[in-house]
Amino acid sequence: MESSSENKVHSPNEVRTLVIMAKAPRPGAVKTRLAPSLSSEAVTDFYCCLLDDTLTLARSLSDVEVAIMCPCSDVSELSQLAGNKASVVAQQGEGLVAGLTSVFAHFAEDRQRRTIAFNSDSPHLPRSVLEEAFETLAAHDVVVGPTHDGGYYLVGANASHPALFAGDGMGTSSALERLLSSARDLELSVGFADPFYDIDVADDLTRLAEELRLAPARAPRTARWLKEWEFAADQSRTSSRTGYRTGTGEL
């Protein structure tokens, strides 16, 4: 059941922006921790599915501006992939810290705007969690969505706080701890979105596939890709077992 926050009327002077942190889907540049389990081509195909479904999730929110923040070299390719689903903005500097800092420097210039930076690999997140995250910014300076591995899948603020991300970044085991420490140093109040998981390793693929088998509409393109991936994996295991038995019989 969706949160009642989806039915709230927002002030016409209030701007809400959801910025997806993304990279162009090039082999070796995205979801690198999946490389031991998938070919580079499969990883990039999978990432395209995640990004497309994430954009669809973002655009399903009411009264929310959707954008992509990416390295300068990726703007053209991501603009083609996003089409009219989102504007694409080049970050200032290299790396994730620069990207996060750029999000709030670019979009959160005044306190009329609630801005959330969201990763590109959680299209299965319930829409209500994003809605509640925006509502949390009505009462706090910062909102953060923790991941189970010590990182975070979203972070939002009402204004730009460059020092908030100094030496920080999503996707590391101490990222959340460092973010909260920086927020305390800056005397910023922090609210929390529901804990969730993102897609980094093979076990995450399996977990996501199980969830989307039950609810494929949450991320339809990703669900189709995972269904084909599971089928191919099953075929490979069957062929391996058959080959092993045949080989044993011939010895």
C-alpha cells in the first residue's frame, strides 16, 4: 500500500528535485563488482535496464523535477539514453564526492528547493520511500537512506553544504558513518528514509530476481533481463552437469 504522503498537496512555491547519479553504460565503467559473475557486455546491458527503470520510478513521483548528474564525458550518451525523461547535468570535478557536491551546488541554491540525490541501481525501491524522503526534508536539514552494507542509496538536503561530502561517497562500508559525522560537525539535523539495498554483487542479483518474479511491474525492464539471466544460468548449469556425467561414463 502506498504512503498517504503521495496524496499531500505541495506548496506551489516548493520545488522538489530528484537527481539520479549515473554514468554512461560503458564496459568496465559501471557495476564493476558484478564483473566476476557477468561478462562486461552483460553488466552494461543490466545497468541500462536499471537506469531506465530508475528513470521511470523517478518520473512516477508527483510534482518532482527529474535530472541526471554525471561526469562531463558522459553527458552526450546519457542525454540520448534519457531522452525526454530527465535533464542531464555535468558535474564539476571527478569522482562521486564531486558529483554529490555538484548536485546540491547546482540544484539546492535556496531553501525553497528540496533536493535528493539517488543512486541509479534501486529501481525496485517503493515509490512511497522517495515521497517520504522528500517529506522528511520539511523537518530536517538532511535526509539519508541507509544501505545494509554501511553506505547509503540516497541523500537529500534543502541547501548546499559542500563540507558534508568531504572525503565521503556512496558504496563504501563507512560512507554512512562519515556522512553522519560530517552532519554533526555542521550542526545539521538528519532524518532517515527506510534502509534498503542496492545492486553490487551476485547475491544482490539473486535477491532482486526473487523480488521481481513476484512483482515485475516494479522494474519491468530489469525484471525481463533477470528472467533471461536466470534462464541462461539454469541452462549453463544443466549443460555442465550433463557434460560431467557423460565425461565420467567415458572414463
